[in-house]
Amino acid sequence: MNVLGILQARVSSSRLPGKVLKPLLGEPMIARQIERLRRARMLEALVLATSTDSSDDPLARWAQAAGVPVYRGSLDDVLDRFVCAARPYAPAHVVRLTGDCPLADPAVIDLVVTRHLQGGADYTSNTLEPTWPDGLDVEVMTMAALEAAARESTAQYQREHVTQFIIRQPERFRLQNVRADNDLSGLRWTVDEPADFELVEAIYAALYPSKPAFGTADILAFLRDNPHWMTHNTRHARNEGLARSIAREQQG
């Protein structure tokens, strides 16, 4: 296999517990996201990577019932969970996706993967210098780089945040960033807080019934027509979880 997508998700979110299974237009939020991810032409397969913790039993049961391939591994060592989920497929490249992004855009995924394959980088993303809305994040890496990270990284934040070992060594790994045509990095389309989910609910209610495959341009048009939603949830900083993990490591 050339390109494998891995969607990491868990139920025990600290800020919005159970968010991945929270109903969104009658289906779990994770189901809505997977529906969108399956439209990405560059992903040859998609596997859900969750944990063996009992809190993730409902998520695993849902995935199995829905016919979604699922791998269960460590709750806290997400890097190990991620690489173990990938190994049975023997992919050349792995796409990291996270289960808090129900507005994920398959066109953006295809763009980042294509640039990665064309550029020959070890790691390609649209997050090194963010210009896309938070929630449209895509990270692509070679399986060789992922294996090196799993084998060598020792810092806890690197085990928790899968790609930190790679992106913090530009002298070792060839890194590539994909920019949007316009800087949309101030927009927050991820789901970590109740206000985030309220925004996503409003977007789905407005767009999904008439156009299930709505894209980024459709969301931007909705926000222009409804400007109060534009800043509904933007008080939260990007990558707050990573910042907290690094701070804990430094304090320890």
C-alpha cells in the first residue's frame, strides 16, 4: 500500500468528554468526519486508531458495527498506537488525522498528500506554518520516519503528540509545508470545547441537508452570511493541548 490514513480518536476527552460520539445530525460526530474522509481520493485505506481503555469500548463497538477498520492500542502512548495501527498495512506513507475535525476537507487532504508525494519529503503538512482553519489539519509522513519516531522518541509529549519527534528535527527529516491561497488560520473549525461543537452543529444544519459534500468554500460563504458565527469560538488558542503537554514536560 502506498498511502494509509489513520484517524486517531478517543472518548475520554478532557475538555468535551465523549465528543467523538456526540450526535451530529443524528449520527456520531466521528461518523460525519469519516463520511468526509472517505471522499479523499489519495487515501487508499482508512483505519480508526483508538485505545484499549474501557472508556473507548463504545467507540470501538460503533466502528465495528459501521464496518470501519479499528485498531486498539495504548491510551497515553499515542505514537505507539499509531505506528502499530499502520504496520499491518505496510504503507509507504501515512496520513495522520484526528477525530476532533468533523469539517475535514477531502480536497485539502488530497492536496497535501499530492504535494508530499511530488516533493519527496519525509514529512508534509499544512500546519508547520498554519494558513488553513484549525480543524483542517493534515500531516503526511513516510512510514520510515514514523518508525524512527516510534523507536527513538523518549519525551512524553512526543509519545502523546505523534509527529513532534519528526518536526523538531529539520536537520534530520526533510519537512514541507503546504499553504492556503489566503491566510485562514484565525478560524477555528476543530471541536475541543462546547462552543466549537455549537459552531459545527450550525454549519451542518445549514449546509448538509442540501449538500452533504459541502466544502471549505461553502463553510466560508456560510460564515460571511452569518458573521456572528465567525468568532463564536475563537477565544481558544490553537494547539492548546500540545502546549500543555510541553509545559508539563518542562516542569517535570
